[in-house]
Amino acid sequence: MLPFKLVYSDDYYLPIGTHVFPAEKYRRIRDRLLDLGIAETKDLVAPSPASDQDVLLVHTPGYVQKLKTGTLSAHEELQLEIPFSPELVRAFWLAAGGSILAADHALQDGVAINIGGGFHHAFPDHGEGFCMIHDVAVAIRRMQRDGKIRTAMTVDCDVHHGNGTAAIFAAGHIPSDPLPSATPSTLNSAPPATIRNARASDVFTISLHQENNYPPVKPPSSIDVDLPDGIGDDEYLGWLDNALSSGLRQFVPDLICYIAGADPYREDQLGGLALTIEGLKKRDELVFHVAKARSIPVMVTFAGGYARKVEDTVTIHTNTVIAAKEIFGASGRP
């Protein structure tokens, strides 16, 4: 039995037909975890869909109305890059409910994982890049509305910049000077990366992503690490360690929302970084070690993953659960 909860529903499946996004991965992850004995059925909790009121904490009434009535414009549907349907709307509302439930369990147990979610390209008034609504932002605003947290930090390790996250939480950004520790001292031979800094009020956003990749316009996060093409395990882990250290010197979150994309993998079809499966597990371990050491609850969503072999994506996401189990041990609470 796991010391934390996995949030999952068979209805996470996105009805998008043949697509680069492997809609079946959620079920495969669940099955892999059970088949290997990593988790038991009692570790799984089923979410309810987010309410419209929850979604309206982040998204504009006009956009929500269009989604609920199927009246997106042709351009708005094109931006989504997935075929619109009422069933798809229900799946995204359910994913947001899953992230709300995972955040709630993380606050109780120290860690929780939504086997889904992480739709970080959704903006308040439109969706982009396979993302209809921003489940992580909805979860954060729901926890804040309910008085369960005051502050949150997003740690986005998808290969693509979290443009929707940056835009949603941009209101509190104040320009700041780059931190003197921006370059990891242990990575003198690492390819150059760019760090962009700002400060946020109640939500601090970190995005570690490939610079020469989607989206073309990257609004400023609190910390952006723009990575060069082809960066490998050691360099990536150094930049991540630095970004976490820098962010946590500036900001004290009540909750970390970790977006654990599988697409920095070297065999990913939509990525251009060169991390191995083992390196990605070390990435997860690093985030969990930092959260545990500082007694900060961490909620995980899985976001992207487009490996040439779907089984590799499933392995990477499964390893995130294994890493959480190893780091948090018999008790999820630090």
C-alpha cells in the first residue's frame, strides 16, 4: 500500500482519435502500477468533475460558456489542436476535479499524484496545445478560496514552456535582478541556458523547458530556465536544482504543484532534449527530496509525453510514482 493517494478515473481518456497525444496512457499507467504491485486498488481514489464555479476561478465566463455550449470559433478550435466534443469537455472538467482532489490529499498526506492533468497551455480565455482548461491553476485557486493554502509554487518540468501558467499567475509579477547563483557552479562545461526572473505575489511559477520549442511566445514565469537543444541528464538536473534553490530562497509556498512531463525524454516525438528514463526518475527524486526536506506538500500531475514507444512514456510516469514511494517512505508526511 502506498503512503499517499493516486487520483484516477477511466474517464480521463481523451476522445481525440488517432493523435500524437497517447490518450490511452492513463489507463496503461494505472494497469502497470497494479500489475507490478507498486500500488493497490485501495490506493486509487476517483475524482468528481470540477464545478463550473471552480473553473471560473481561473477561466473567463465567456470562454466557459463557449466550452459548455460547443460554440468555439474555428480559430479557437484550431488553437486547441485536438478535436472538440462535449465528451472532451467532460474529460477536462474531470481532470480539473482530479487535480483539486490531489491537492487536497497532498495537504493531508504530504504528497498525492493525479494520474492525469498538467494541462499548462490553457489560458483564462482560450485553450492551446492540447489543453482546454488549466487544471493545476483551478486546483490552486480552489485551495486558496477554501482557505487551505495561501501560497503555491508550480514546478513545471514538461519540455514545453508553461505559457498558460505564466499568463494566469502573471498579475503579481514584479521585475527583479537575476540571482547571482543563476549558473550552477558544478556545471562549468554545461551548454548555456538562460534564466529569466520575476517575483510573484501568491503563486510562484518555475518553468524548465526547451527554449527552441513550442510555444513560440513564452510569457514570463517567476523563473524561466530556457534550455538549449540536446541537454542531457546531468546538466538538466543541475539547472533544476538551481531553479528550485533560487525559487525557494525567494518564496515560501504552502503547496508545490509539480508538473512532471515525460517529454524531456530523448526519444520524445515533440521534444528536443536528451534525458534518459533513469535521468527523468532522478529529476522526480530531486523534486520530492526538496519538498520533503522543507516539509512542503507536493501535488503531482503528469502533463505531456509523446515517446515513439508509448510504453516508454508509461514507464516514465510510473517511475514518478515509484520515486514518490521511495522518497516519502512509510509515511507521506515529511
